[in-house]
Amino acid sequence: MMPEQHTSDYAARFAPGLMNPELATPDGVVAMHGMGVVKRYNVYRNNVTVSLIDALAAIYPAVQRITGIEFFRAMARFHVRATSPASPLLFEYGRDFPSFIESYEYARDMPWLADTARIERAWLDAYHAADAAPLAAEAFASIDPGSLAQARFVPHPAARIVRSRYPAVAIFAMNRADGPVTPLHSSDAEDALVTRPEYDVIVSRLPAGGAAFLVALIKGMPLGAAAQAAFEESDTFDLSASLAAMISAGVFAAVQPGA
């Protein structure tokens, strides 16, 4: 059995070339039965690249549908060469892909594509998030109305907010659904709420001020301060409707009465 130190040293030499096709086959790599070392290493390198591209395609199906398979795989290949996996779990790969899309030269005419990818990433993270019972409406009954403004909420593990200057929620929805894609005649900004109150992940469009309100609550701000942040962003913010909607969507798992 190879000593642990030698194993880590070998891995440190073996791994870099898997992401960079310009690097030569590392020293110390051998092949059995007279097989060509360079050829076998290149095959392994290609298999790693293809596997990571396939992982990105599985994580970002709407992005691939928008761009087309050929464009997507070319873009993904550049990302793979620049970004090594940080986890053995393939669904954890590609967290930086939306930011990569934002800077990718050939995607500049699709400025909403990165935010669509961010919603897809949030969808997957919500899917894999820990289970928790969503907050029940009855929980408010135990809170003194006089201290309600100081109440703080514990986020559900699956809750995610994605803010966008583009109609990213509509673009996400139409490209994750089966059937033909209809033209979208909108340039409105859309903020996404991603939740999983039970077994299915739900992506909803938030109303004006809704994202500011929920982001503040998720950060731990008390209810009154979160409502103020929402009203500062939009004077049409509806506090009562937002409270009812966040309970229905399962954004939070618990509420803590204020002092």
C-alpha cells in the first residue's frame, strides 16, 4: 500500500494536468502491459472533462436549452479548464458557473443568462437542503402584538432568494418546462423565491419589495426593520400579503419573539 505522504504527493502531480490540456503527462505515471502512458493519460483527462461538462448540463438544463447544446458544452469546457472540483459530489460542482457566464465573451448578448443560471443553482441547493418543518401560521398567535416588530425568523434550510435586473424567473420557468418556448415580451426585473416546503422545489416571482423584505429577515433583522427596508425599496410593498405568502411558501422554519 502506498504511504499516505506519497499518495498525496502523487495526487498533487497527477491532478493539475487533468484540467489543463497544455500540461504534459506528469512524471511517475505508468501504464500496464506496454500501453502508451501519454495516450492513456489523455483519455483519462478527456473523460474527466466530459464528466464535469455533463455535470454542468445536468445542473443547468435551462441554460443549455437557451444556448443550445454545442454552445453550452463549449462554454462549459472553458469553465471546467479554469475550475477544479472542490468536492467529490458532482452536484456540488459549478457553483461559480453563473459568474463565469457573466464574464464569458460569447454570452454578452444574453445578459440575463447568468441570473437564470443562479436560479437553477438555487433550485438544486434547495432540492438537496436539509429537511425541516415550515413555520405554521399559528406560531404568530403566541407572540405579543406589542413585540411583533422585534420578532426574528429562522430561515428554512431550503429557502433561497435570487435578485435579477432581468425577467429571469420567466426565462427560467419557460426553459425548464416541457414543450415549445414562446417569445417573452418583457424586460421587467424579477426576483426569485426558491423554497421547498414539502418535497417539491418551488420557484416563485416576488412582488415589489418582497426580496428586500425576505433578504432582511433571512439575515436576522427583526420584522419591523425588514418591513422598513421593503418600504424604502417600494412604496407599494404589502406587508400583510407578504407575511401570508412567506408562511404559505415555507420560507421560514421558526419565529423567535422579540425582547
